Amino acid sequence: MNDLKKYKSEIKVLGFTTIESIYSTKEVQKIIDTIDQVDTSKDTFRKSSDLFAIRQFLKEVPETENLIFNEKLKEIIKEFFGENYFVIKSIYFDKPETSNWYVSYHQDLTISVDKKLELENFGFWTTKQNQFAVQPPIEILENIFTIRIHLDDTDENNGALNVIEKSHLKKIYRPENIDWEIENETTCNVNKGGIMIMKPLILHSSSRTINNKKRRIIHIEFSDINLPNELNWSEKLEIKKAVV
């Protein structure tokens, strides 16, 4: 926390950074305990042998809001991005100890919205569990940042993200066009209680679990842009409303 300028520069230049010790062991355990008490029978919950996920996480488990937005995280958001950013998407991922779940290299190119509209430069519409997703203009994607909160120690053996440094600067960058002769791949190891901050346009992937250890992540996306016309973010949450 003493070198915020360094972290901020890494996000701008490399497209990502990792910061340790944002949450104490006690704070992490309280978040986990709160999640464990949730009714998992809803449509926004995805359950399989390889992955358990909660979409619209902060809506489904609002009891975690004050726990997640502690003073350290609020300071980082304010210093890095300003006071006008709000939550636009939140997901909880639990990759079990024996998970074979593998995610190949990709960019996060869609946003979650409340309805489907015919809008210029908005395309590739999909619907998952009554939630609309669309690829917006590149300016909107460039404005977004993602914070991944690690509830377990995570490394290359249990699904830590691999990223291609600086790939967020190349706009839409198809995985099949990756030039491995020039690109730099980094594995983002993060200890329990730490966070990873990334730009959604950075190419990233996740490997299978091979060390029999869990990997639980809270993934939260932020923006300060209001969408055009009648279109709204499906999960907008003002940060100041998520804390006391």
C-alpha cells in the first residue's frame, strides 16, 4: 500500500498489477463464512464438479458489501481511478480442489446490461440466466477496470491468471493472432487477502488445478460511464452505498 504510484503505473503500462494484504485473514474468513450461508438454488448460481459461480454476486449476497469495500480497497479505487466509479458487474468463482476447468486466452469484450436494444456499435448480443450481454464500443471497454479479490493463495498450480503484458493497448486482439515471438506472458500469483487489478482488454487465461487446492475469487468490474439512450448497466452499484 506504500507504493500506489507504482501499482497505478503498472495498470496503465502493463494492463495489470497485484497488491498483497488488502484483507486480513480474519476479513477473508468472514467473507467466506458469509458466502457459505447463501441459498445456492437460484438461477444466478452455476454449479458443476469443476466450478461454482454466483453471477450478480453483490446483488445475491449483499451482506458481503461492507466486508469487500474496506478502507484499503476504497483508497485504491479513489487513488487509481477517482471517486466517480461504480460497480457494473460482480461474480464469485470457486474452482474446487480437483477442477479441470481451463480457460484459454481471451479478452473480456462484453458488458452486462438490463435489456436488448438496437444501438450503433453495440453487437454480438447474448443472454445468460436472464442477463443480457453485449459488446460495446471500444471506448467503453477501455474505461472499465476489474478487481479480483483472492480468498485463497493462488498460483500457477491452481488457476492463477496468465496474462499477456501490454496486450490491452492493442484494442481487439484475437488470441489466434498472438505472436509468441514478441509477447510476454506473466502468471499473476496472489496470496490470500491480496488483489489483482486488470484492464478487461488484456489477454488472459486460467489453467487447470493440479495441486489439490481451492481457488476462490470475487471478480468485480467498475466504470464511470453512463450507457446511451435507454440502456442501463444490469448491476450498477454506487460504492458509497456499499459502505457505512
